[in-house]
Amino acid sequence: METKIEKLPENVVKVDVEIEAKDAVNYYNNAAKKLAQYVNIPGFRKGKAPRNIVEQHIGEERIKHEALEAALPKIFSDVIRENEFDIVAQPYVESYDYKIGENMKITAKLELRPEVTLGEYKNVTVEVEEHKIPEDAFQKSLDNLLQQSAETVIVTDRKSQASDIVVFDFEGFANGEKIEHGDAKNYTLDLANSSFIPGFAEQLVDRPLGEDFEINVTFPEEYHEKKLAGQPAVFKCKINEIKTKVLPELTDEFAQKVGPFKTVEDLKADIQNYLDTQKADIDRTNSEKAIFEKVVNDAKVEIQQSMIDREADQLVEEYKQKLQMQGFTWEQAVEAQGYDSIMNSLKEDATVRVKNSLVIDKIAKEEKITVSQADFTDKLSELSRMYQMDTATMVRQLSQTPGVFNALSQQALNEKVTQFLVENNTAKLK
């Protein structure tokens, strides 16, 4: 086999391969024998017909195509190994000249991994803004515990208040027409935590029981139903029931009910410990991110557009799955945000992801960081715990998705390189 290599822009190489005639004939004959096993030819058992008879039934071109399918993996493997190419996509056959009895010629293009020039990635110091626990965080945490244990009681001797829960009937009208699905009977709404149209819950405050009244609102401009977006509306309402929350007293007995605490002081200490731990976790995460971003930003790499486009395609599929889980479709997202806006954002993310991956791989190569079987098993165990299934079942399910095991290995490598960077660099909180 003879090869001729030509470097092209965008980290692409053009490879001209010439296969000796005898080897090309062997590929052809083997392909003919293989195909003969699947063709019914009168007078011959499957796989026993001579080559010329097989050619008459299925044609030379089909045999050549089968021969190339069988030969190309080894041909490309030899070319890649001999030239020490680091490819990032499957080789693409541009043309071939395959005549029986003559040398076979193949022209293909291979896309290579961009060369990464690392900046300083060890003994670097970065400054990170320290996470501050909000002054009211402790009290809010305590109040939330009390709210979770609050009792709801019905009140009948006053009007509704902003902190109440109301059970009410409503019927909406816009542009003189009744709003489709804009009515309900005995609907329960927490006035302090409402996701209704802005201004709706506020107008249910200071209303008496059993009386009919109207409220006026305007639908947001970005409302999902286009014909209502930005439109004024009137809702006819009547409150049937008013409920209020009664908080428990903060006592040792309360502390014992909500957790493994003996006293209120034990409960308060646990809340403070949680806030301190949360702060430490945030500081650690921000420090890791700052170190990693510094190392990536200092690295230089020319990324070909094809890599970004492939990553963007992957992000599109991930985005569609996320939308589906949230009950939306790709078409709805495009209508709401615009195709160009979505794709520009995804391509920016794709560029970041590709560069991050290239830098991680380069550092791993420089520092001889590898993913062991134990690392991979840990990732599988982590997924098994997350989805609450045994590892064997998890492996069977994952094996149905192409590339998922490579993705897990890459994730494990990312974590090991990130840990290496954290251990070999310094983040100062400011």
C-alpha cells in the first residue's frame, strides 16, 4: 500500500491511497463470496456459485461496494497508525478507482485533532469572590421550617389578606369573548406565592367571602398564547373560602418533631452548620471553575468549524430532550425565541465545550492522566444510585445508546483533570 499525504486548511489532510492489484482482487473475491451466501441463484447452493455467476445476478458495483466496506477500516487504520494521526471524525472517502486487475486508488479526507498550545496550567494563582451568607439566611431557614409545620385554618370573620390561601371561582373575558380554559370553580390559590398573571393575586386581597367582584389585568407581552399576549382582560370572581396559616411555637418540642434534635439550640446549630457547609461548597465550586477557566483561556487552539457544528448538533438534540421533559416542543421554542437566537447560543456553548475538551485532553496527555477501569466503574455506580437500579441493568440500558460509554469515560477524565488542576494551583478568596 502506498500513501500520499497532503495537508489542507481546517486541520484536514487529504490521503491518496494505492492498493496493489492482487490485494484489491482478494477484497473483491471475498466480498463476492460473502454476498453469494445471501443470494438465491438457480442451480447453485448458497455461497457456492462462481464469481462470474454472482456478478451477473448482483452486479460488479455492488460487490465493489461490499469490498470497500470491508477493506476501508483496515486501510484507514494502517494510514492512521503509520502517520500517527489523531483523528476527530470518521474518514470521508472522496473518490475511488476500482478496476479488477489494476491497482485500486482511494482518495479520502481525515479531520485531525487541533493542536493545543497550553499556557501556564500549574502553580497559577487566581482570585475568587468569596460567597457571603446573606444576613437573613439563618432567619429565613428557620422561618421555612416553621412554615412547613404550619397548620391551615379556615377564617370566616374577616376579608382576605395577602398572606392567605383563598378558594374561589373565576371566569375570564378578553376582547369581549370568554377566555378558553380561563375559568374554574373552587380554585385554591396561595396569595403570597402566586404564579397567576401579574396583578391577579393582589386584587384578591381585602375581599369578603361570598361576594361577586371583578378584577382587571393585562396579559404579559410574552404570554405563550399569542392572541392574549399584551391584551387586557376582566375576571369575574367570588371567594368561597379563606384560609390562613398558623405557625407553631419555636420550642424544644418543635425541634424534636422536625429532626434528631433535643433542643432549639441544637436545631439552630444544625441550620448554621448547613449554611456554613453550603458556603464552603460554593466557594470550592467557584474556585474550581475559576482555575479551570484561567487555564482554558490561556491555552491557544485553532478549532475547525466542523467540530463546532457537530457539537452544536449534539446540543440541539440535548435541548430538544430537555424541552420534551418540560412539556414543550422544539417548534414552540423556535417560535418563542427565534431559530437564529437559539442556534447562535448553542454554537457559542459548543465552542466552549469543544475547547474545554481539547484542553482537558491535552493536559491529560502531558500529565499522563488516564481513566482506569475503577474510575469507569465508579461512574457507572454513581449513575446506578442516581436512577436507583443495579449496575448490570444500567449497563444493559446504556449499551443501547451509541457513544454513551465514551461520554462516561470523558466525564471521568474531565473530573480527574479538574482535580489535578485544583491540587496544582491556588484560588484565593477575596
